[in-house]
Amino acid sequence: MTPLAVVLAQSQQTAPAVGATQLVVAALLGIAVIVLLITWLHVHPFLALIAGAAVLGIVGGLGPEKTIKSFTNGVGSTVGSVGVLIALGAMIGGLLRDTGGADRVVEAVTRRVGPRGMPWALAGVAALIGIPLFFEVGVVLLVPVVVLVAARTRSSVIRIGIPALAGLSVLHGLVPPHPGPLVAIDALKADLGLTLLFGLIVAIPTVIVAGPLFGRLASRWVPLSPPSQGEAAAVAGNAGGTRDDGERSGPGGPTGTGAGRVAAAERTGRQVRVGAAVAVMLTPVVLMLIRAIAEVTLPDGNPVRSALEVIGEPIVALLVGVVVAMLALGVPSGMSRRGLTDSVGGALPAIAGILLIVAAGGGFKQTLVDAGLGTLIGQWAAAASLSPLILGWLVAVAIRVATGSATVATITAAGIVAPLAAGLSQATVALLALAVGAGSLFFSHVNDAGFWLVKEYFGLTVGQTIKSWSVMETIISVVGLLLVLLVSVFV
């Protein structure tokens, strides 16, 4: 059991320090402070979460000393349990980017698919590269392809681009090793293998509905003329220069920046194999899935199961993925040992911001738990007979719409509903993590950095971005919840 899980387990019986009304007011004030600081004063989410936790703890009856201790414990345990996984995932993403592995996968698919199948192909490619890459890096890699494909096939950028964005966004919100799902898994003490398995089951139909199917409709709502070849080439040339400072920053930063540029420059011109790039992307996922299958099919104490449990441990699976990426991509691409080091190390500075947000979010969540709000919410939910899955989704939706941050929404909602997970089966807890993740994607709008990233990359107006990107995110959230509820009937 991780340190954070221990803290959560100990906090299940935490009684509220003050009355229910005052505690609810404290929670609302804390969240309001976060919302106002992020949306009105444009304060960095890291600082906003610290301020929100301070207001919550003091008004909620913890007092200054206990508030500081609670917040600090939450920060430390969250970074200790999640930070290493995020760093390893970032390293894999950096190597895929710097060796050209992700580009090779995209090129291989687009060469073999006709115009009618292109939205489906790009949705699949985006979902595949979205497993190891964070949202921004995936956008940077796919935008040039989307625009060039639209120009060559004389298709709408929206019809081609929405499926790609859907693939990236669904994986970002529902499938580990992305930060949001990892934090939800840890806060709820969910089994990572089961969550990964259910996440993939939910993700595939969600991508189909919100991607190719909605993309056809969105292209009618947002009628954009196909770009010319010259315009497409200009976008492709400038794709690496756009930077997003929001909470969806990628593990390796924008293409062609920092140490990644040094590593890429050292390549000798040799291209990595498409199969090798795909194998690198899938290695951690396959190892974690094998562990989940072994735990279901093999008896406890079986030596094969024990070995697979070790190999499928998230930190081991991701570490194996880094080694495989270095051997299967770095060496064949012509990188020197210094180049490999630069590529792996260069992926780390770009995740500093998201690690700070995740850490502060963990501190805010722990303050919520120690103040007794989770216990209070659990008692209310039990009295109202409200499904924990729906409750987790609703809480995440409210915080997502208010703050614009999927990460903050996931962390806070997971902390609030954590006590509900104590009496649930492992399968239901895994689905609860997915319900929270689905809620965190609801209706991205002007307070979300991802909104502006999509708007600028695709050259849309604010209204066009809402009618395409924002609606797509809402569809992902709602369809994701419906599929989670459907899976819960059978497990």
C-alpha cells in the first residue's frame, strides 16, 4: 500500500472538526478561491491550490498547524506515489518524439488509408500515440499531419482534426500513465491493472463516438474551406513553435525545443522501424494488462503470478518501457549515449509544472479528507442512495467547468469521494476512478488552456472552437460515464 493510500485509509473514520454547514461552507470557499484565482486573476494553479487549501483548512476547523501538516503530507505522498510514474512516462514520450518514432507511426498509417477512412485512421493513431504522450505533445505531432491530409484530400480540417483530438483527449483523461488517472487511482486505492483494462474498454467506443462520428457533424457546424498546400506547409513548419503553458503540458515539451532538439540533431538520418515504435508505445500497457489478467486467472501464491505482478507493477512496467525505447528507438536512430541522455533528461523539465499542480492538488485533497468532508459526503451519498459513480462524475464536472483544469478536477473529486471507495469492490473502485476522469473532461471552454491551444492551432474563432472542441469534450465526458455505468452492470 502506497503512503497516500495509508493516509487515505487512516482518514476514512475522520470525523468533521466542525458542523456540517460550516464544513460545506469551508469547502465551497476553498474551491471558490481556487476558481477566482485561476480564472479571474490568472494565478498559476499551483499557487491557487495552496491558497484554497489554506482557506479550507482554517475555515473548516483544522487550524493553521494542522492545515499545513495536512497539506504537506498530501503533497509528499502524492509526489512519492505518482511523480515517478509521470517522469518515466515523460521519458518514453521524449524518446518517441526525438527519434521520430511517433512520426513514423503517423506516416505509415496515413500512407495506407484513403480519404474516407482518414478520420478513423487519425483517431486510431491519436489514441495509440496518446498512450505514452501527454496532450500537448500529441497535438504538436498531429497538427501538421491533420492540416496536410486536409489539404491533400480537400477535406474539412474539422472532420480530420476532431477524431485526432478525441483520441488524444480520451486517453489523457481515462488511461494511465497520464497524471489525472494515476492520481485518481492512487487516491481511491484502485487497482491500476483493472482501471487500465476498463479504461481501454471505455476509451475505444468513446473515441469512435466523439471522434469520427461527431467529426462528420461538427464539420457541418463549422464549415471551413480546406487549406491550400502552401498554407498546410506553413502550419507544418511552424507547428513546433507553439507553446502551451496550461496544465496539459506534455512530457517532452513542444517538438523541436530544448534538449530534444539536440538529441534529434545527433541522428544520422536512419529511420526507426514502425513496429519498434508501436512496440515501445504498447510495452508498459501490455505489461500492466498481463499483471491484471494474472491476478484474475491465477491463484494467489502461484510463482508465475508473483513474477507477472512484479513485472506489471506500474513503476517496473514504465521503467522497462524506457529501456525498450532506448534500445529499440534510440540506438537504431543513430543517437549516441550522450544523445540518449539528453533526450531522456530533456523530457523532465517540461513536466515540472504539471508535477507541481498534481502535488498541490494532492495537498488540497488531503486537506479535504482531514477536515472530514469526504466522510460527510459519503454519509450524504449513502442516505440519498446516490451511485458513487454518478457522484464522482458530478463533482468532477462541477470543478472542471469552474476551474478549466482537468487535473485539478480529477484530484479534488477523487479526494471528495475517496471514503465511498472503502466499501466497494475492486472493479467498482476502478470504475469510480474512470467516472471521475470522464467528469474532468466535461465542456472545455475559455478558462482551459487546451481550449486556446486547439483554437490557435486550427485557426478557429472562439465560437467555432466551442461548437467543435468544447462539444467534443462534453460528448467524451457523457459517453464515458454511460459506458462506465454499463460496464458496472456486468462486474
